[in-house]
Amino acid sequence: LPSKFVQSRMIFLMECGMKSTPKKMQLKAEVGLVDGVSLIAGVMIGSGIFVSPQTVLLYVGSPGVSLLIWACGGLLSMLASLSYAELGTVIRQSGGEYIYILRTSGNLMAFLFAFMTNVVVRPAGSAGQALVFAQNAVAPFYEECPPPDVVVKSVAIIGLLMLTIVNCLNVRCSMVVTVYLMAAKSLALVVIVIGGVVVLAQQACPVHWATSDKEKLNTEE
């Protein structure tokens, strides 16, 4: 009897020890297919495309060449997206680029990447995007003069605070905002491309457009 009691007691303690073993801490996989596509596309398509087209057109001087340059940039972005997709299928762990660098280059490179990303890269990129958003948001209220720097910076800070609060609330909330922002960004890109095609067509057939304008004026008269 004592031996059976000791044996049953040992089995009970072993089971309790197994149950009390802490689980491995890891990030929850809460990002779906649409969320992941929107997140990657949002990272690849930055705010520069809404600022630099006029600069590119100014130096190139041709809408057709400008569209060709943007098409080449889109091809590079697509290749980068395919690379991320392949890494995501091979390394199925949460953590993004940190996990990829950790698995391929070791702890030191992963730590340096995380440190530089959180201290330099992401804050600078977020500040630039916030300023672009603020300039476009306040531009309709200052049609005859450039908006004051104080107003632009204040709107940029408010936008950053709102996005920070959304990201701190829940992963699902941030993903919903990401999907809607990506849809708005895609719509804006479609408008830019259509506008470029229209300008290119006007330059290719100036006589036709001039004749159409004259006919409209005669009809109105």
C-alpha cells in the first residue's frame, strides 16, 4: 500500500507539473489574407507617389515617360511583394522582417534591424507621411496662400496620435483602418494614372482636341 500511494502521489505531482508548465509566448496570428495584402501593399506604396509626380514630370517633360517610370517602380514593388510572400510561406512565424532576419542572419542582425527600425526608419517615415497628409488635408482651406507650418505640423501630430491610438486598441481595428486606407490610396492612384493617360492622349492628338474645343465654343455661342 505505501508503495502504491507513493507511486500515485508521484504521478499526480508529475501531472500537476506538466499542467503548470508555462506556455511559450508568441504573437497571435490575427492578420488575414485581405489584411496582409493591404498591409504589404500599403508598405510598398508610400506617400511619395502623391508628392513626386509633379517633380518627375518637371524634370522628364513627358507624361508618357513619367508613366513608364512609374510602371518600372510598380514592377520593382511587385517583386518585393513576391519576395515577402515567399518568405511568409517558408517562415510561418509572426514578427515580419525581424523573424526573417533572425532566422537567416542571427540575433545580432535582427536586434540591429529592430533597433534602427524603431528608432530611425519608422519614426522618420511616419513623420514624412503625416506631413504629406497634413499638407493635402489643409490645402483646400488655403487656396490663395501656402498653409502655415504650425497648422500643418499640428494636423500631422493629430493624425499620428489617432493612428497610434487605433493601433494600441486592437489588431483587428488597425487592420480595418489599413484596408480602408489602402482602398483610398488605390483609388487615388487610379485617378492619377487616368489623368496621365488623358494628358498623354491630348499631347498625341492636339489637333483633335483643339477642334473639339472649338466645336464646344461654337455650340455654346
